[in-house]
Amino acid sequence: MIRVLLADDEAMMRAGVRAILETDPGIEVVAEAGDGREAVELALKHRPDVALLDIRMPRLDGLGAARELRRTAPGTALVMLTTFSEDAYISEALGSGVSGFLLKSGDPHELIAGVRAVTEGAAFLSPVVAHRVITHLGTGGLSRAAEARSTLAPLTAREREVVALVGAGLSNGEIAGRLYVVEATVKAHVSAVLGRLGLKNRVQLAILAYEAGLVDACRG
């Protein structure tokens, strides 16, 4: 059972997200918080597998809550709930150990897929959010793509395959199955690539894969 903490200052939003999540018999919402400080307190009490955090909350916003939870509850995967108007917050969250970004108005199936993906160690970016993050972070589509390809150029062919599949949202186990290797090998590749490229987490690696065009190539 995947145990989820839901934090949003709007009661109706929490009710809607809970209703979607609980259509999956393998997911249980174990606690709800109306602000970031309460989210941290409840996460330390319940130790959920995943914390879904609204970016804008009173007392302590989602970014602050994410930073504190990364330090105090490292076993909890962090997913940010965002809207179209919060691009700047999304880019800041990349340095907070966040595993995924979901659009509040997105497809309900993405919510469940995102929760399951981050529980399995994958990064998950709603396709709409991924596009907006890349647009926001880049100075221009072509120049950013060229820079991403240049950054990835020193990687081996196998490492590039792994990066592409990370960008597509696959977990280490799923990547291992796709490439016919053991999961420990995939984990070693991901760790090595993150270290070599100076990236903090799989979300940053996934964004780089999107920018370089690797995700479209592996899906095609």
C-alpha cells in the first residue's frame, strides 16, 4: 500500500485529490494538511511514502516544506502540485529534492501515475509541466537543446539510453527490464551520471533528457 500525505490550503482541492487517489486500491491518503508547517509535522508523525505539496501555502510554503522534509524525512518522495502561473516556483523547486511535478488541472490518471512512479524511485513530470519548466529555464529552444546535447555528449551509449528512460518516467526496475540488465546496474548508471553532470536529482536529469530530445526519440 502506498501511503500519501496531501497538503493544500484549499479543502475542496484536498477532497478532489483524495477522491482521485482513492480510486486506486493500492493508494491510501494517511493524512491531510492545510499548510506547510502542518505538512512537515504530519509527515514526521505518519512517515508517508509520498508527500503531495501545494506550492503556495500559509505559514510555510511547499518549497520550504520540501526542503525541511528532504532533511528530516528523506524516505518520503516529494511531489509538487502546481498551476500554470507558478513557473518561477517550479524552477526553484528543482533544487529542493522534489521527485515530481503535477498540474492541478491535469489528467487524473497523471496524479495516480505520478504517485506510483516516485514511489518506485522514478522522476515524474506532467508533460505540460515539463514543457513549461524547459521553456522557463531555457533562454531559447534551439540554444537550450544544443546545450543539453553538448552536456550529454560525454556519456556512453548505454548511459544515454538510461537517461532517456529516466526522462520518460521509468523507474530503475522498469529501465532494467527494458534494457535486459539488473536493477543494480541501472542504479549505478544513474548515480554515475548525476555525479558526472553535477545534477542533484532525477528530475533535473529528466529535464535534461527532454531538452536534448532523448525522450521523444525513445518513445518513438
